[in-house]
Amino acid sequence: MNDILFLVGSVPVTWGKVVLGMAVVSLVLLVLVTVLLLRTRRERALEAAVSGERAREMDDKVAELTRIQAEMTGRMQTIAEVFGSRQSDFVRLISERIDGLQHRVGQGLEATTQRQTENLSKLNERLAVIDAAQKNLTDLTGEIVGLKDILANKQSRGAYGQGRMEAIIRDGLPNGAFEFQPTLSNRTRPDCIVRLPGDSRGLVIDAKFPLEGFSQFREAKGDDARKQAASRVRNDMLVHVKDISEKYFIAGETQDMAMMFVPAESIYADLAEHFDDVIQKAHRARIVIVSPSLLALAVQVMQALVRDARVREEARVIQVEVQKLLEDIERLDSRVAKLDAHFRQAQEDVGQIRISTEKIVKRGERIETLEFEDGDAQVRAEILRLQRA
């Protein structure tokens, strides 16, 4: 053991030193191998712990994704149920509104048809009254002799003229359109006032007619007597025209035109034939002289005005109802547009939800197919990508 093997410089190296050195080297190598084994064992244990932790985290992630997917499925079912109930409510509301609209339109048309039927029946009645009045006028032509006796008395003549005028007015106009013997603001009382639609002023009709001059004019024999009678007729007529213009023309209360009623067609014919200047002066004084037939014709014109006014009123009522109907339709259209916008928005939201669920499903599938043997870097990158998503 003490034999010298070789010299290192001036230091001799023996077998004992070599054996001792090799033992020391072996011991050092053994210690190094032990340390390396322990370190490798510790690293494997650490890697196993990290792998278990990562596996637990992935299980938690998958469970969370499953829970979110189940929750989204429940919400989608709830949304579908809500949409179904809203759609049924919308259909019911539209049906109710359309039924109500049809009912109101049907009632309006039925009421309008009924009113038109009533107006036509009344028109037929009035035409029948006019035919009867014309027949009566024809009959009256043959009763002039009896009329002369009646007209000879001033009071009887006034009552007769008033009666004929009232009969013509009553037959041709509704009750609210005329008034007999009213008292004006100047305390005068005309025989009749007719109220025209759309005008608060009344149209005066006077039934007092000076007949004495006409009687003398018809009975006159000779030119002088006839001239005197004609002069009296002109004087009486102009005086009566002046009285009417002074008494019955009230600004804001009566029309600026009045009517003088002549109760017999023959008297009016004589007046038109022999006293045209009187008629012209009366026209200039805004007084129209009318016979029974002309008064009936004027009453028919007034009746047409009243009827037109009523038709306009009914037309305004129909126009108002149609306007309300159009407003209801516009409101319905706007509400339908809003509901359509809500439906489109809901469809877009459902589409976005479907996209999110598809992404979640795809990511879950990718998570299920992940392999963790490729190294920690790929696992960390995938986990970070999932967390950012």
C-alpha cells in the first residue's frame, strides 16, 4: 500500500493514496447521485402536484362552462315562452282592435244608411205635399169668385193671407226653421220670420196686402176711374213697401231682404202685368213680392238649404269619425312598428345568444380534446386563452 506508483512533481503517490482518493471520489459521486435522485424525485412530486392542481382547475372550468350552458339553455327556453305568450297577446289585441273597428264602421254605415233612408222618405213626403199643394192651387184658380168675397173684408183678408202663408211655410220647412208673429227688438211683429242655416238673421215675410185699390182698379169703368184706381194701387203698394223696409230691416237681426206675400195668383198676375214699376221699386227697396206658388218655390229653396246644412253637419260628423278612425289606424300602425322592432331586436339578441352558446360548446369540445403531455407552456397558453375569452 506504501509502494510509490508515480510522482506528482516531487510528491510521491502511493497505492493507499490512490485507493483513498478513489474512495473519496466514489463517495462524492454517491452523494451527487443521491442528491440528483432526491431532486428528481422532488421535481416529479412537484410536477404531479402541479398537474393535479391544473386537472382540478380544468374540471372546475368545465363544470362552470356546463353550468353556464345549462343556464343559457334555461334562459333561451324562458325567452321562447315569453315570445310565444307575447305573440299570442299581440294576435289577440290585433283581432280585438280589428273587430272593434269593423263594428264601429258597420254601426256608422248602418246609421248613415238609416238617416239617408229617413231623408229620402221625408223627401218623398214633401214631394207628395208639393203635388197636393199644386193640385190645390189648380183648384183655387176656379174659386176666384169665392175668394173675392173673402178678400172684400180687411180682417178676413188678413186672416186668409196669414193662413195661406202659414200653411205653405209649415208644409215646406221644419218646425225650428220659422216663427210666426215674433217680436223684434224694435217691438214690431212681422207675420213670419224664417231662420236660414248658417245665419242668425231672420228672413221677414209679410202677409198684409192692400187690396182695396186692386178692387177699384178691376171695377173701374172708364179711363179716368182706371187711372185713379191705378194711382191708388201704386200709392198703397209703395206705402206698404216703405213700412216694411222701415219696420223690419234691423241690422244684425233680420236679413237685408224681405218678402211681401200676395195671397192670390190673379192679383199677382195683375200686379206683374200693369204695375211693373211698383215691382221694380220694391226690388230696389230689397222687398220681393211673391204669390203662393212663388212662395212655395222659395220655401223649397229654403228647404234645400236646410237639407244641405243637415247633410253638411252629418258629413262633418262622418268626417270626424273617419278622422278618429284614421288616428286609431295610425296609432295601431305605430304600435305594430314598435312591436316589430322589438321582435327584430329580440331575434338579434337570440342570434347573439346562439353565437355565444356555439362558441361555448366549441370551446368545451376543444377543452375535452386537450392533451397535457406537450409541455407546461402549451397548457398555460391554452388556459390563458380560455381565461381571456
